[in-house]
Amino acid sequence: MATSSPSSNQFQTDPTAAPQRSSAANFVVISLGILILLSGVGLLFYTLATTRGRDAIVNAKVITLQAPDDGIVTDFQIRPGEEIPANQPLLRIENPRTSTFEQARLQTQLDTEQQKLKLQQDQLSNISQLRQQVERDNRNQRQLEINKFTAQRRKLQADINAARGQLALAKRIYERRRDLATTGAIAIEVADQAETDYLRQQDALTALTKELTSREQDLKAAQLGLTLINSRTNYDPSVRLQELKIQETQLRSQVAAQTAQVNGLKNQLQEITRNTRSRQNIPLSSPVPTVLWQSSVSNGDVVTRGQPLAKTIDCRDRWIDVYIGETALRQVRIGESARIDLIGKDQSITGKVAFIRSGVGRLRIGEDVLPLVPINLARESQVRIQLDPDNVQAAEFCYVGFTGRVTFQNF
């Protein structure tokens, strides 16, 4: 009986056994499974985290520029799509036939008031010169009065000294003759005459003393610019000086008021002149940077006040309105970000939800009785997205009018 060798049994295989895969094949299969699972999870997350709306059109704030006055269009060089900086003239309105009647009237009134002011200034100058002359006369007169009263006082003092000597002599004569009359050496009449002379000298000394007191008072008054002798009249320099000062003060007030009136007329005339010149050549500009959307006039056209001339768009104030179903509103929030993919452009712009308005087409706001809403009417809400002011292309009208596909980022 023959026996099989061990080497032949070692290489025999079981025909019923399953084929074995390599480790590399197992790794590939597992990796593909994980990749498919992650893709499914990512797609599910994207579906839950984003909300797609219908296609919508980019809109913007429109500024209509109107003719400020009648005239002819000139210097209109900007074309649609070009950017217009703030306060830069887009065009000019010329009107050389602007009325200058008000300007001429003010000029005539100004000339009249200036002549009146010149007359008042001349009067004031004359009064001032006259006042200065009267002041000199008043000073001279006061000095003359001081000199006169000083001389009178000096003379009176000398007269008083002489009168005192005469009084002393008369007293001695009277006393001697009185003694002689007592002894009978002379007649009593001679003694009486001596007494009379003595009393007369006393009265004369008293009168001179009073006169000296009066002159000293006059001198003091003259030094103070006053008088105690006569009542002064208009011919007196001091009285005339007071009158001139009053007249000068009144004239200064009149000149000041007239000067203010002349200056006011000058300001009015300057303003009217500027307005007239500005109406003859009026620049038309926008207060904010804009882009010319369209124009309805060209150079040489005659326009009237209030006529629309051009429309510009404010690229800083753009938005897009999209309508989504009310069932999807729970995934949209005010203030959240949104992306707009421009159709036909490899470009995306961004913005934020500004407001959400429901009931569009189904609600008449303010009415007590609402209309019956058809069952099959779409229940959609308006969502406005305020676009960011970045990525503005003035040459393409800041993308205004472009259609975009809106995607809300809910995460």
C-alpha cells in the first residue's frame, strides 16, 4: 500500500473555503464608507444650516436731480455708469437773462444812505472841531477870570492895609481931640468931626473886608469853572460847550445807526449779487457719492425749474428683496448674514437681513374686514437684505439690476 508524502498534502486546498481579501483592500473599503458617511452628514448640515430663496434683483436708492431754475444745460460730460463724487457738479444751468432789478434797487438805496452817512460824518467833524475851539475858549476865559479876581483880591488887600492905617490914624486924632474938647481947649464940634471921620474909616474898612471876601469866593469859583457874578448865557463858552457836547453825542449816535444801516445794505447787496450770479450759472451736484443711472437731457437743452434732469443711485444704500415660504421663516433671523451669488458673474456679494415682512399680497393693512384669501395663494414673506457697501463697481452700476441667488447663513 502506497503512502502519500507530506509535501504533497501541504499544498492541497479546500474547494469549499471563501476567498480572503488583503488588508489594503479592507482599508480602501472602510475609507470609502467613512467618506460617504461624512459627505452625507455635511450635506445634511448644509441643508439644515442654510436657507435658499428665489432669485432676486439688486436694488438701490435713487436720487432724482431736478433743475433748480430755468436755463440752458451746459458742461454735461458724465455718462451713465460713471461715478460722481459728492458735491462735484454733474452739469450747469446757465441763465444770462436773470433779473437784476433787486440788485439795482439795493444799489440805489445804498448810494442814498451812504450820502446821508457822509453828510452826518461831516456834521460830526464840524461839531467836534467847534467843540475843541469852545473848550479852548472856555479854558482861556476861566484863566482870564482867575487872573482878574486874583488882581482884584491883591488890590483889595492893599486897600484894606491902607484903610487900616487910616483907621488907626483917625482913631488917634479922635481920641486926642476928644481929650482936648474935654479940657475946653478946642470946640466940641471939632471933636465930633474927628469922631465922624473915625467911624467913616471903620465903615470903609468893613466894606473893603466884605469886598475881599466876595472876590475870594469869585476866585475860587473861577478856579472850579463856575461863576457867582452873572447868569451865563449862550454866549458864555461853558454853556456853549455843554450844548456842543450834547449835539456831538447825538450826532455820534446817528452816525453809528446810519453806519449799521449802510453795512446791512452792503451785506444784502453782496448776498443778492451772489444769488444773481449763482442763478446765472448754477452747478447741479449730489450731496453724496453716486453713480449716474440715466439722464434725460444733454448739452444745449432748455430746461425749466423742477424738471427732472438725471437719476443717480447711491451705491452705499443697496438692498435685495427675496421672497421665501413662511414655513422657512424659522430659519431666517434679522441681522444674520446672507450671500448673493450674481447670475452671469463669477462674483458674490454679502449683506444682512434688515427686516421681514409677511402677508404681502394677502393683507390690506388698516382695513377692518380682510379679504378672503384663496387657499392656493402662496404664503410667502418678503425678506430685505441690506447689502454691504464693499465690492462696489461703479462701471457696472454697483450691480444694481443684476439678478442674484440668495443663500441665508443660519449658523
